[in-house]
Amino acid sequence: FANLPMTYEGYGSRIGVEVGAKLDWCDYFFLHYLPQVLKDENKWPCLPVSCRKVISEYGEKMVKLSRRLIKILSIGLGLNEDYVHKSFGGDGESSACLRVNFYPKCPQPDLTLGLSPHSDPGGITILLPDTDISGLQIRRGNNWLTVNPIPNAFIVNIGDQIQVLSNAIYKSVEHRVIVNSNKERLSLAFFYNPGGRALIKPADELVTKDCPALYSPMTFSEYRSFIRTKGPSGKSQIESH
Ligand code: OGA
Ligand code: NI
């Protein structure tokens, strides 16, 4: 199940990093759930035997929840309720993937991070964090605030594509993960994203003389390859394009 450099699928740690870069103290399993053509259960772990079935059911529920949330975000912008869904490519093209993160205990947690600062490049992220231990931090100005997990609650992140579509009315959240010397941590990040071919740009209705378009149109697949070659660097990718 070793991860593939082109599709990221499988088990591994961050790839494509420059020589000398600080590595993330994190291993992950990454799989595609949508679109249907990219979903390949044969690439998912086969053990425990319930794994594929449970992931399939979890994915189905997460897609439903994501679609409700993007409806609410559309309405919040004063747009048609299916605006974001259509912009993402609709039922056939919208994509979704799951990243299961494992942060092992770290003997010297001050010297590294579980995940370097980044914003999620896609639409929205539904995170199920370990309830026993915190680790996720979000940036507020120059401070990092720890997000304490609440049992049976998800954490929802706005991603860069929602920032672009909304012409920065909704802002993606910069976050990172710190590690711990006496406890390991597990999290499930479910990403709900535009399809690769979807051209994402500020909604026409939100662009006026006083609020010009802040971003030029880019397909999600162009945006993602741009990020993957650069590696995580806070929110610089969206502040510069
Ligand atoms: C991610 C992420 C946070 C966490 O996978 O993009 O930000 O708490 N995960 O593991
Ligand atoms: Ni993230």
C-alpha cells in the first residue's frame, strides 16, 4: 500500500519535499472516494476485514454532510443554494478523499511538527480528531490557538477553493499540528473538493466595482499541482495568485 507519487494514494509520509526540508512527524493513509472512477477499494487496506465496508459507509455519510454544508455556504453568500455544488462540477465530477493521519509519539516535540502550516487546498474538510489528545492549532494573527476536541463533534475547515469562489468573504483557515512526547494521535480528514477540471473563480454575483475579483480562474487540478510542487507554506499560495 506504499503511496504513489502521482496520485498520493496509499500509505506513507509527505513526498516531493526538497532536500534538507524538515519532515512532518506524521504517517498517513490517503484514498479517493469520489469521483466514482477514482474510487478503487482494492487500494484500500483489506484488514481488518470490516475496513473497506466501514470506509465506504463513512464516505457516503461524509459526502451527504459536505453537500449540506456547501449548500449552507452558498445560501450564506446570497447565491443559489446549488451554486458551490455546480461550481465544483456537480454530482459527477466533485471529488472527495480521506486522509487518515497518524502522529507517533515524538521524543523531542519542540524540534518538529506533525503537519507544517498550511490551508487545505480544496473545498471543505471534515475532521474527526482523536478525542483523547489535542494537536491541531489554527492561526489567528500571529498566534497559534489549540483546538480542543469535543467528543462526537467534527471540526470543519474552509479550504482555498471556497475562499476563491466567495472572493474572500469566507477565508480558508491556516492550521498546523503539533506532536506530543507521551501520546500518539490519530485523525481522519475527509476532504470534499471540486473536480479536477472545474474552473474555480470568484462568483460573478460577488464581483463589483468596489469588490474586484481577487483571484484569476484556475482549474482545481492546476491549483493542486501548483501546491504539491511547492510544499506547505502557510497560506502564501492563495495570497499570491
Ligand atoms: C490535514 C490536517 C489536521 C489534524 O490532514 O490536512 O490538517 O488534526 N489534519 O490531523
Ligand atoms: Ni489540513
